[in-house]
Amino acid sequence: MTRIKLPARPAIYTKIALVLGVCFGLASAPLALAQDSPVVAADPNAVVATVNGEAITEADLAYVQEDIAAQLQGVPPEQLRAVLLAQMINLKLMSKAGLEANLADSDVFKKRVAYLTMRALSRAYVQDKIASMVDDAAIQAEYDRVIGSAPNEEVHALHILVTSEDDAKGIKAALDAGGDFAALAKDKSIDPSAKQNGGDLGFVPYWQVVKPFADAAFALKDGETSAPVQSQFGWHVIRVTERRPATKPTLDELRGQIAQQLYGEAYQKAFDALRSAATIAIPDAALKAQVEQQLVQ
């Protein structure tokens, strides 16, 4: 299971994220956790402008913001509403021109409408059935489960990640025989960062890494090396060199990260249920294999 990610010490935690998945990577979920748009006033039906007598509402601005979010990254906050309203005015004018040109009767237009309808229904389903599950009570419960019982310390951890238990056992035997940890990590680990850091993850709090790794690492004494430990990323051989006190993060510090995690888990569960009940046929075997790989990410 994905663990909670703190915003502190980005260099270390980015490195860990590459291997242990501590970031909230929601590759299977097309939408971020639904929240109120920062540009929308209390009344979504409030009229912001009119174009040829047709109203543009606060809700329209929210739809535009969702639709072109990637293009808004560099827009100063004080200019955001103006950019969205300008985009909506453009849509009103262009769509009216397209209607007058009878483009709504074309097959291409009808196919595009069908696609956009699917997208809108998908987003509505996510909002109503999935995002609504991530409430304050769920966030509090997850915080208590992960952070409440976590030790008030962090360990300096080294690890070597491989794909099979046999490989991990071989590495453990080599280490027990006096092998150099950093050299073995650079040579054997499938963690891309191992080539640079020799498997050294730095100091890691319990809540920062996936549970099998955390349980094994925090059970070690300083200087000990673990037996092979399996996680969803492969097989780990872990060594702890030292430990030090750590302050647990507060609920407010982690609220957003926990919400994203719970949303991702709820989305994946719902998607897996829908997919298992569906009949999906892809004649091209190579394409089928690639698609299936994408669907399980």
C-alpha cells in the first residue's frame, strides 16, 4: 500500500518515491480529487457576463478551468478569472458560428459529442460515487491508522531491490560473507538511483515507505541486514545503520496527501470492479498486452 508522503526534504523523498512509491501516483485515475474550484463564487448560477444575450455563469468558468487546467499553470492567480472568461466568450462565439454553419449535422461532430458525453458522464460518476467517499472521517481514520501507531523515530536505511526472491537470497548471502553493500547495490539493484547512491535512502520515517519495507526496517537493530522482504515493487534486502528521533506530522500537514491517496484507492477499486464485470476484446495480441499493462498501473 502506498504510504503518506511528506513535503519535507524533497531530494531524499523523490529518490525513495522512484523505488517505493511513496508519492501519490494516480496513474489509473484521470481526475484529481474533486474540490471546489478557486474561481467559482458561492452561487454557481451567478451570471458573470452575457454574449449576445446568453449568460456565462460561475459554473461555466469552473468547467473551462477543468477542461484547460494544463494550460493554466503559468497564469497569475489575479488573472485567472479573466483568462477563463475570455476562453468562455470565445467558445460562445465560435460555437454559435459552427451552429450557423450546420456543422452540428456532420458525422464528425456527432462522434465528438458522443466522446465528450462519455467523458462528462465518467467525471460525474467519479464525483458522485468515488470522490464523495473521501470525507473528513475517512481522512482522520487513515491518519490514525498510519501515523497513530508509528514509532517516533526514523532509520538510516540502505536497500537493494531485485525482481526475485532467489536473487535477494543471493545478495543476502553475499552481504553475510562480507560483500560491500554499495557495490552490490550499484551492480544488482533495479532501483535507478542505486547507481548514484549505492542503495542509501538516507533517514526514513516509518510512515514514508510501503508497509512491508517499514515493518522490516524498523524491526532491525543498528548494523543488521534483513532477510529478503517482498513488496509490490519486488524483493528488498535492507540494512539499517542508525536511528534518530522523529516528530510525527500533524493531520493538517498530511490532509491533502491522505485525501489523494484515499481517492486513488477508491478509484482503483471501482475501476477494477467495472473492468472485471466487462467483456473487453482486443484482437491484436501485442496491443492487448500493452493495454492490460496500462490498466493495472
